[in-house]
Amino acid sequence: MTDTLTAAAQRILELRTELDAHNYRYYVLDEPSIPDAEYDRLFRELQALEAEHPELVTPDSPTQRVGGEALSAFGEVRHEVPMLSLGNAFEEEDLRAFDRSVRNGLGLQGGDLFGGGVEVEYSCEPKLDGLAVSLLYRDGKLVRGATRGDGTTGEDISVNVRTIRNVPLKLQGSGWPDVLEVRGEVFMSRAGFERLNASQAEVGGKTFANPRNAAAGSLRQLDSKITASRPLEFCCYGLGQHSAEPAATQVGMLERLKTWGIPISQELKLAKGIEDCLAYYRDIGERRMGLAYDIDGVVFKVNNIEDQQQLGFRARTPHWAIAHKFPAMEELTELLDVEFQVGRTGAVTPVARLKPVKVAGVTVSNATLHNMDEVARLGVMIGDTVIIRRAGDVIPQVMQVVSERRPADARPVDVPQQCPVCGSAVERTQLIKRSKGRETVSEGAVYRCVGRLACAAQLKQAIIHFVSRRAMDIEGLGEKSVEQLVDEGLVGSPADLYTLQFEQIVGLEGFAEVSSRKLLEAIADSKRPTLARFIYALGIPDVGEETAKVLARSLGSLQRVTQALPEVLTYLPDVGLEVAHEIHSFFEDEHNQTVIQHLLERGLQLQDQGELGAEFAASTTLDGLLDKLNITSVAATGAKKVADETIKRLAASGEGKPEQAVRVQHVAELCKDWLSFSVLKGVNEKAKQALRDFFNDDGRFNKAKEIEQQLIDFGMHWSAEKKVLEGLPLAGQTWVLTGSLEVMSRDVAKDKLEALGAKVAGSVSAKTTCVVAGPGAGSKLAKATELNVPVLDEQAFIARLADYGISAE
Ligand code: IVH
């Protein structure tokens, strides 16, 4: 043997061993350790070597096989019509070559006098990144589901596919062939994947590196209950065996299948000629990151089915279809270092510094690591080779460590003891879980710099947030200017903005006379914010704009907001105990109190302080209070019984109007009245004992009275019946805005809807009242149509606003 031949033989063996190992991890374990792009490179290297040395090709080489092995735990299914793969095109030229070979095969190549020839029609479909399955329908009923396996033999996953919500168990309509084998991709949306990983991480379960792995891991579960709990979806792209041809074209066939209830892609298009195909590729390429699911390319298929048959197959791929691939969303790179960044609330978060790598066309050199729990979960060390993923609008993420490639000098990631910005101590936060009056404290994943506004990083972020458009809306203060003001020592808290002098700022970078004057005017103009804006601007952890609005609307005054006890705050819509405690401890903090006091002393006046929100005042009931006291074993129904009984007793005793006079004190009397309480029906023994214990414990009883007193001071009243409110016209409604609006921005549209009393939500559900959809609307619009939620375009929306006397201006 010559030297080059031995070297080639050696490398071929190495590549086969490595690819076999990756194939096993990918197809059998659903746990690949390298990204697809890296696999493709290795695969292509092997293909090239084998092409150079055909004598070294063996039938067991990974290049000679279609795909995965069948998992023995499932039964086997033989595919009557083999499940094949697709050839790949990476460059435009590959695609033109494909078109030429199609035209050749169909005898269209000669062209007319002008050389153009007849254009071939192609169906254009996204190439979903999931896993191929076959669904067999006999007489319109789903009788079998199978994976692709090696293309000839797959696994029987009938029980599992039945749990996929959009797979019809019975076909709709009529006219379907007696035997119809539908093929398509089972996949998971990005949102579904994120949700699944978050809940898996919470219970310490297995998390997945990407939606494809999550889909594969979920579908091939031996326990179909697990599959059922996973957000899987199906999308059909073709047929296997079928006793009759549903249509003469690929697009016609898919559309016919759709009428039988089989889900197909919303992006399906018909192209005339290869230029149309390229335009489709570019269009989807641009929208790719905004789609709800991962796609790794698009697929073009000769549309006419007779033409497909004429063109036929190669060994493992059809001559009539091709996948035009996009750049990979996952790549390998090296973790050079981990740095720690300090955010607005002092959270010290690890950020990965990476050897720059191109991921889906963008060079990535930083990625988020979220928190130290995530670092531990990934088991990542500095020096590791890691998989980076870029998907949607999110910051690139470190998904996985390639542990086989860990260098000997890899270092662990340590949290700094001192804040990298201000040198204050860094403390681990505590996680306090509260339920039924009990608190359990554990160590949190977040580390926090204790420096507060004395930490330049926190101060800068706090001010940037304070002045931002949706907060105090002070124009002319960008990030750079805020940094200067802080670095020059001119601003040490948001309140200092209101004492800035012209002489202090003029001459700073970017501040000439005019801009300095303008900035001071903008600061002065911001002195009369609404209560909601002000609360939002304070930057209370976990209090976004929505919660700030709820606080303002319900409590009506800054004083009530700052004083409210956590239990009282939980009466507010969408405020849970955790957030309630965050709010309460924010206002209890002396430093925060000083900043607020300074702001008020320096002329800040809240525009709209007033009464307690009517809706809120009416929402308090005695049983609601009992429920909020979180007494072990006392559920809402028990609380209601006890409250009703207390009111009855009071009415019978003739002491005033019961709905006004009834108090926690009276509940305590009932609970302590052994005889009457013992015979009370509808409350179990355990709950009764818990109530007695509660009221016998002075500390807890007093706390209950304190909460009650605050509710009364705030102007709430116990009412036996809820009052019907004279609400705003859209009160109680939930609207969703999607797509781009042209006349008004979405922010403006949102404000207008909220002014009419509607809630504006981010996703569509059966509870959505109405969807406003502009051009470019995608999955939300589809969901609305699916759920029969009314949809308005922007013009109709403006007309609707006009009905309520609101202009689009
Ligand atoms: S057609 C003979 N259409 O890509 C035709 N495949 O590389 C075979 N895929 O195994 C497949 N979207 O899992 C086809 N619109 C689409 C597809 C698609 C995703 C997957 C499928 C297949 C693999 C081929």
C-alpha cells in the first residue's frame, strides 16, 4: 500500500468510528454530543475520501446507510414504500444544477428560440427540523404510526403518535383513499421547547439541547403518558403507500389532505421556475428567526406527480426533490472565559466569552449562561468546547459541553466574592417558598452585589430604566450620557437628575449648549408622571409595566402602594405572594424610601392619585381574606363556609348590618365556640382544628387583624355579595396585537385598549376576546383562526376605537 492510501484508510476508519458513535447518540439515545453542522462536515470528509478511494468503500460505512436503527424496545414496522432522504443544496449553483437535471430528465432542456425553455413548477416547503414519521390511515382511521428508522424498518410508535394533539385519529370529510400513509415531521415549537426545558430543570429532570432532540426524546418514550405531556406537533409533507392518488400535483395533494384534517405547512407555496424557488428561499431565510419553530432549510419538489414518477430515485434520494439548506443555528466553539456582569437589581450573572464563531450568518463571541445553576447543570468549565445555539431573537446560548473534547487544563467557573464593578460583597440570594403559612428557605441560583446604588453598574442600569420611554420618558439621556453622569459623580441616584445644573452638564461629551438645555427641559417636563409610570420607573424586581399599572389602578395612591402588606397586595389581579413580598420589601428598604422621599422633595408630583380602585374595593370578601391567611388544610370552599356562618351568626344576633360589621374577630369567636363550630357542616375536622390553632396563636391572629385593619384603612369593605361594577367599555376583555400596525404603533394601540379597560395579552387562547392583526401576522393569527377568535385588521380596529370616541391619533 502506498503512504497516501494508508493515511486515507486510517482517516476513513477514524471517521467511521466517530460517525458511528454520533449516529448511535443521535438516533438511539436522542442525545447528540456535537451539532449537526459538525456532523455534516465529518460526513462530507468521509464521502470525499471514499470518492477518491472507491476501493475502500464498505457496505457498513455510514455513507451507505440512510439513518437510525430501530430501537428494540418498540415493535418493528416495515415500510412498504421506503422512507428516503433528500439531497442537499448549500449554494445557489447547486440549486440551478438540480433544476437543469430536472429539465433534462423531463426532456425540457432544449428550450424555445429564446433559450429560456419551459419553467418547471416546484412546490416550496419549509424543511422542519424534527423527525420523520409515517401515519397509516385505513378507511379514514389512524391505525399505525412509525418512525423512519433506517428507511426500510422503523419503530412502531402508534400509541405515542395518538397523543399528538394535531394528529387526527379519524379523517374528516370524504373521498380519502382506503389506504393512506401520510408522512411528515413531528417537531416542537421553540416556545414549547423552552417551556419543557424550564419545567424539566425545575424538577431536576433531563433537559434537551434543542427542539429537535426534545421532539425525538419525547416521541420515543416507552411511557406514552410522557409523550402526551410534551408539546409535540405534526406537519405533513408527503405520502407513503396510498390506494388512490389524491391529486395530480404535490401542492394539490397537500391541500386535499388539509381538507381531511391533516396539518400541512402554512408556508406551502407554488413556484414557477427556479428563480421563484430562490426568492422563496431568501424570503423564508429572512423570516427564519421569527418563525415559531426551527427550520434548517427549504425543500423544493417537482410539483407534477407524473413528472416525479418519471424522474425517479437515486439510491437514497429522489431526483425530483432537493433540500436547500440554511446556515446552521448551532456551532462548536471554545469557551475562552466566563465574566460576570452586574444588572439593574444587582444580579451578578455569568457571561460566556467565546472564540468568535459564525452561527447562522452572524459572528458570535458572547453567550448567556443565565445563572450559576445553569453553569452547574451544563457542567461547563473554562477551556471547554461547547455547542452554541442562536434561535429567534434570543441572545446566543451555550447549550451543551462536548465533554470528549475537554482539555486537561480546563478550569472551573467560580463566582467572584466581590462585585467586579464596585468591590462590594457578592451574596447568594435565598429562595423563599411560601405556602399555607409556611416558609421554606433554600439557596437561590442568583448571586447579588449588595452595593445597590453605590454600585456604578446598578446605578447606571437603574437610571437607564428610570428615564426610559415607558418609564419617566426623559428624552436626550442615552446609555452613554447616563454613564458619563454617573462616572463624573454628578448623579448618585435617580433623584439627583432633578438637581442637575446647566453648568454641570454643558461640555460633557455630546452636550453642547442646546442639548444641555433640552435635557434640563426634558427632566423638568417629566415631573408629573402618572402613578403607574412612576412605580414602573422605580425598577422594583419583578414589577413590569403591567404590574405597575395594576398597582396604580387598584391602590390609587403612592402611599397605599408603599404601605401595602404582602397579603393585601395578593388581592390584586396577577400578583402572587412572591411578587407581593418583593414589592413590600422594596418599600420597606430605607435606602429606597430615601430615594422616593428625595424625588418628592425635588418637585415630583404624581398626576393621578386618588381613590382605591372600585373593582379592587369590591373584590374583597371575608372568605377571600380567610383564604389569604393561608391556614393549613383550609381551602377556598372551607373558608367560604366559615365566612357564611359568621355572617349568619352576626345577622341572627341583630348587631347592625352584617355585611359591614363582620370582622375577623367574629370569625375567631365562631371558631373558638366549641359547640357551634363542631356542628358546622362542610368543613372537615382537620381544617377546623387548623382554624382553632390559628386563632389561639396570638401572633397569627394579630397578623390577621393587622391585614384586616389595613384593608379597612384603605377603604375596602366586606361585602357579602359582589357589586356589579359600572366598568369601562372593554373591561374584562383580553385583546392581542400581532403583525405590524401602520397607522399607530403597537405601544399606542395597547395604551388605547387599556384606556378602554381591556387587558392586552401576548398570546392567543380560547379566552382571547379579539385579535388585531397587521401585515406579517403569523402564528397568533393562525391560532386565532383555529380558535374562532374574531380578528380585526387595523382599519377595522380604528373604526372600532372611533365607536368609543377614541381617535387613532
Ligand atoms: S420530503 C423523498 N419534505 O428532511 C422525500 N422532507 O432530509 C423525503 N423534512 O427525512 C422527504 N421537512 O425528516 C421532505 N417538507 C419536507 C421536509 C422533509 C423536513 C425532513 C424529513 C426527511 C429529511 C430528509
